Amino acid sequence: MGYTIRQTSRQDWERLRELRLAALRDPVAPVAFYEPYEEAVRLTRGEWERRASGRETVTFIGEAENGSWAGMVGAFAKRGLVYVVGVYMLPEHRGTGLAGQLMRAAIDWGQGREVRLRVHENNPRAARFYESLGFRPTGSSDTDPRDPAFRAFELALRPV
């Protein structure tokens, strides 16, 4: 299956909202996203337009051949580093190579800067995927804000 990878624009707000809400309803969401569905569903059109515009976080989407959105990856720059957030593939598009294409777009967007992300300790599949791309643990971790018994570990892809 082929995908078109591109950045979202303000006009994409409704489709971005639909994909993000699907992500937050997915059974893996509790270990992949800190934003609760109940909060996201109450966001205004203006907030979704702001998110889609890429002013703060650039969102790359994978569009399937039939025009449907299949997955997304967000990225933002802060203090000379690039942070990847909001990685999500619809279940039927997992294992197709789309995640790698979207991550490559986010890494390329970083223009050679170090790229960091966090992965929940109960998401070993994601950790293995990021490590296959060259991400390595930084030694930093945070507690899960919804359940302090769990941790999210920081991984980094350092420029060669």
C-alpha cells in the first residue's frame, strides 16, 4: 500500500480532529497519549485549526491511496532539539511501513538536529520500533501523569 506523506494545514482541522480522537479512543491510548479523550473532544474549532496549522507543532499525516488518513506524527522544536509527539497509526495500517515514513518526515524536518521522544514502559512494540530507527535511551524518564506507578522513557536520535 502506498502513502502520501505531507504536513497538515489549517484547512485540515476536521480530519486532524477525527484522527486524533480515533487515536485517543484506541485501546493503546492510555500508554501512548497523555491527553484524555474527554478533553480533546471539547476543544473548539479554533484550537483544532491552530493544531492543524503547524504553528507550534508540525503534524505529518500519511494519506492512503483512497484519500483516507492512515496515521500521523507530530514534531516541534525547542532549545535546539526536535521532539516527536502524537505518533499514531490506525490499526489496519500498522506494520505497513507507514510509521517509518512518517518518522522519516519528522526526522528530516529537524534538519540534522537531535530528535527526542518518550515511550511508555508498557509500550514495548513502540520502543522496539524507535530503536530500529536508531533511537537510544538518554537515561531520562518521567512518571506517567495519570498513573505515577509507571514511567515514560526518553529516547534520542543523535545526528551522525
